[in-house]
Amino acid sequence: MPFSRLNARVFPILFLACMLLSSGCSSSKNEVKSASSKVRESFDSAQALYAKRKFDDASMKLESLLFTSRGTALEDDVLFLLGQTYYQSKQYLLSADMFGRLLQQLPSSPYAKTAQFMLAKSHEKLSPHHELDQEHTVKAISEFRTYSELYSEPDSAKYAADVEMYTELLKVSPDNKSYMEGLADAKSRYRQLDSLKYAAKTVPELREKLARHTYTIAKTYIQLKKYRAAGIFFDEILERYPETIYASLAWKGKIEVLMKRKKWFDAGQTIDQYLQVYPSKESEMRGEKEKIKRNLQSGK
């Protein structure tokens, strides 16, 4: 076959293939662009619903974006807003899951700081009455501590001064972008103090609840006359929650169960230890000390 005739057949085929490939690439790019636009459109709609406090409708929109937003610039926006939506609608188990997912999947997200705080608050909301299981109380304490460690308290005086300084500068030059950014940053850091103060206040309260939970178990064992088991839980309070109001009660409870078990020597030692911590209770313990002394002398 002559070369000219070969070209006449081959070149049209190659041209058609290139056209098809070009068309396919263009179509693919348009589809990606279209999909991205749809994610943005749906997210904007969810934001509007959230602003109107239509949390159920907003959550339905955002849930549909969990898969399609993966790997896009909106991935953390979707996770964070969905977490906030669940929290506002009092679905705290779901909000904890969403904030935790954001921190795991996108730890460097600008939402990470707030997500860590809201994760702790979600578990705090799930913390039940002291007689029930305290799994979420323990988790709340852990997450609040993580927040406090990762985002240690800023210099409040410095940021208060920065807020005042940038406010005054903007009066002179209201359109200065640098001043606007400086003021926004100073206000953001200053507001962080509130969340850190909240964490510092809440952790001791939650620890009191855990101590009360343990104390309730110990008292229940006393009612069942299972004194050895009660002693184990009193010891747990003394070891894990010594700063709580239940520590003093745990010392007294431990002394009581040792005396009921006729462990007079151990009871006497425990009273001595208790009085080292609470020397003002000397007169209060006089009766128990005398009873222990009599039983030790009689060898009972």
C-alpha cells in the first residue's frame, strides 16, 4: 500500500481518537467542577438553615455531604458544622462522634481548637447522674485536659492591651486591613480565656461526681455487709480523688469497715493517718480510738 494512501486512512482515525479523548477530558473536568459546585451549594444551604436554627433540616443536608465532601476544601467545614448542628439539637453522642472524627481526619484544621473544646462539652452533656455509669464523665475530663494542655492560657493582659490598641488604631485608619486582622486575632485569643476558665472549673466538678459515684458504691456494700469490698472503694477515693470533699468521708468509711471487721490494729493506724491529714478531727475520733484501744488490750 502506498504511503500516501496509508496516511489518508490513518490520520483521520488518529484525529478522531484525539477528539474523543479531548472531549472526554473536558467532560470529566466539567463533571468534577459541577460536583464541587453542588457540594458548595448544598453546604451554603445548610449554613443558612443552621443560622435559622432549623437544625434537623441542616443536619440532613450536611449528612448527605459527608461522602461527597471528602478530600475537598469543604471537608472540615462539613464535619464541624454537622457537629455543631448535632450539639445544638442536643444529640450529644452524635456531636461527640463528629468532632472526634474531625480531629482524627483533619488534625491541622483551623477548626481543631474549637472541635476539641466541643468534644469535651459533648461528653460533659452526656455525663449522667452520679449513680449511673460514668464513662462519659471520664471522657469529658480527659478531653478538657487535652484542650487545656494543647491550648495553654494566653497572656490575658497582653491580649486585652492588643484589643485596645488595634481598636484605637482603627479609629485613626478604619480601612487598614492589617489592623483589622490584628484586632480579630487579639479578640479570638482573648475569648479563648473563657473556654480555658470553663475547662478549669468543670474538671474539678466532674471529679467530684466520680468521687461521689465511688462513695455511693462503697456505702451500698456497707448496707450489704460486704465490708472488705466497701474498703476497696474507700481506698479508691483516697488514691484517685484526694482533693474532693469525699476524701474525708472515705477516711471515716475506711475506719468504720475495719472496725466492723475487727481489724483493730489496722483501724488504729488508719485513724493516725486520718488525723495527720485532718488534725482538727482529733476530738471527733476520741470514741473510736478508745474502742480500738480496749479491744487491742483485751486481745479480741
